[in-house]
Amino acid sequence: MFPLANFSIEAAANFRSLNVSSRFVRECRQRFSTSRSLNADSYDVVVVGGGAGGASLSSVFAKKSKSVAVIEPNAEHYYQPLWTLVGAGIVNYNKSVRPMAAVLPKRATWVKDKVVEFNPKNNTVTTEGGKQIKYEYLIVAVGIQMNYNQIKGFPEAFETPGVGSNYSKLYVGKTTEALRRFKGGNAIFTLPSTPINCRGAPQKIMYLADAYWTNTGVRSKSQLHFYTSQETMFDVKKYADVLTEICTQRNLNVHFKRNMIEVKPDTQEAVFEILDSPETPKETVTTHYDFLHVVPPMSAPDCVRHNKDLVDAAGWLDVDKDTLQHKKFANIFGIGDCTNLPTSKTGSAVACQIGILQKNLMQVMAGVKPTSVYNGYTSCPILTGHNNGYWQGPAIFRKIFRLGMA
């Protein structure tokens, strides 16, 4: 047989006219598709998303599969668990950023584009640039979508003083600025009615702001308010009771079953619907703010939630809660925030899911039924002050960012 390395993809394709086997042609294409300089459109494994889950799994399968592609439009990779500390002025934003090329495996092809359509019946995805990419196996790791525009007055309100959000690279710096410029008055922190990632983060910034303003002498002139759509401070009663006591001790005002639906930046007012109101439409309450930290409604990204073949009734990627395999398409797996897994959407959850997905997809590739079971593990550390230490996230992700190992 001729040495494989001596042939280009085009030459391999031309072998069809010489009755060379289709398997040999396919192997030629797969061999060369792993090069970043080539632009092949068919891969053994396609990973959509270059976040924590996508970057980790693409690294795993780049070593185990003949051809792997990662589809990710961003040039930078963000370690979002740090953004609470960035917003609070404790950590510099640059600590949360690395070049995407530094965290994606060199053995994989990085398709720097955005997926706009999945076609699971044909095993293809289509990118914003119009490229169609075919796969044998697909890992959906697209994360979660921030829907600021579902709150009337946003995102325009971010152009006005006193408004920030730790949930976006665009607005986390505005939180820091607003925190430092705050001279007293009403400080409002929100938590929306939709599922979100890291449900503890909306109140973590409140505790850190409380500590900062105490240290700077502003706290005595301030009233802090937490408007949450939930019925309790936390889903687990043991922790909810502790957090409620902390709020009482620190004079942090908590308003349950309140969901922000509008902001009026000209008058610095926020409008909340009362979720347990019997009225239709629901009653609302309007309050003045001098500082506002907003957490947006969230959803699976549009490319996922608008695809009825892939999602459940709520618009999340419909995967088996044990195996992470899609319920309808056996060659598709999902990980992280975009899925309907019945657990909190956190980096810790993703860290646990990586190993489960890896083992199960390898079994499916071998023609075996997946057997590894995800136990629903998640973790949501809540910082209640500047001097209590902080958890830097799962070791697997800290290693990527060189933040140190436990």
C-alpha cells in the first residue's frame, strides 16, 4: 500500500475513479481533517461549544478519535465562576480569560464559527457562515443564553450609572464601577424566575457588596434589598436557614416571589411582578435604586431551544439524566447548562459530568449500551464576606487556568 502521508485529501478523493475502497478514501479524509489548516466538513466527533465542558471533552476525544472538530466562535475562553469576584473588585478580570487556542486541543480542528442549526436526522450542523458540518457523534456543550432583552429597559440601562451584571463579560466591569461609586441609598440585587447557572451567585455579590461598603463606611447609609423569584434563600433547607439568619443579622432585606420585569433608568426605578399575586396580570411593585445588580432571564441558546427534535417542552436539550445521552438520537450527548438534567447548573456539575459522558460515548462508539450513571452531583459555594476564603472551582478547570490545584 502507498504511504498514507504522501497523499492529499483531493488525491484520496480521486481514488474513487480507480475503484479504491470507500473505507480507504474515508480514512484519508479523516487523517487529514485534524489539521487546523484544512477545512474538512466531516468528522468522527463534533463538539459544539468551547466552554468548560466542550474544551475538556474535545481534549479527551482528540486523543481517542481519528477526527474531532470543536465549533466555537469566541477567540477567548472565560472562567465564569470568577466573575462574582471580579464584579466585587477582588479579582482582576484578566484572571478569568485565556486564549481559546490555548485551551482547545491541537489535535482537533477549531471551527471558529457559530452553530445556528442542528439537523440530527441527517447528522449535520450548520454554522452562521453557511458551512454544513457532518458528524458521526455529536456533543452539545453550548452553555446557557443570557436574555437581558426580556427585561424591558435592558440592555440600554447598562449605559446608565449604578447598573451592572456579573453574568456577562460586557457588564461585569460595570458592577465593579457601580460598587465603588456607590455613596449610599438603595442597593438592589435580583434573581429571575427562569433556571440560571450558579443560582448562588446573585446573592454572593450582595454579601460581598455588604462587606465592601462596610469597610468603606458606606453601609450605614445604605439599604440592601434582595428581590428573588424563589420562596426561600436556597433550595436545600439546611443552607436556606443559615442564609436567612445571615440576612437577618446583617439587615439585608429579602423580598420573595418577586421577578424583575422592567427597569426605568431615567428615574432609577425597577419594576417587579409579584409571582404569587392572584391578579391577572400580576400585581407589580416599583422601587427606587441607586445601585442595581441584575441577573437576566436565561434559556438554552436559540440554536437548541428552537429545535423541536432536540429539546423537551421547556426548551432544554433532552438528555437521559443518568447517561447524558440524548433521548431520541443515540449518537448525540449533552453536557452542562444547555441540558435538562435535574440538577443545578454549575461548573462543579459539569466537572462531574465530563467523566460520565466520556465513558458512555466511548461505549456507544464500541456498539455497547452506555452504563455509567451521573448521580446529579453539583456544588454551589456561597461567599458571605471578603475574609472567609473562597473556592476557585473544580480542579480540572483551575488547572486549565493555572489557578492552582487543591
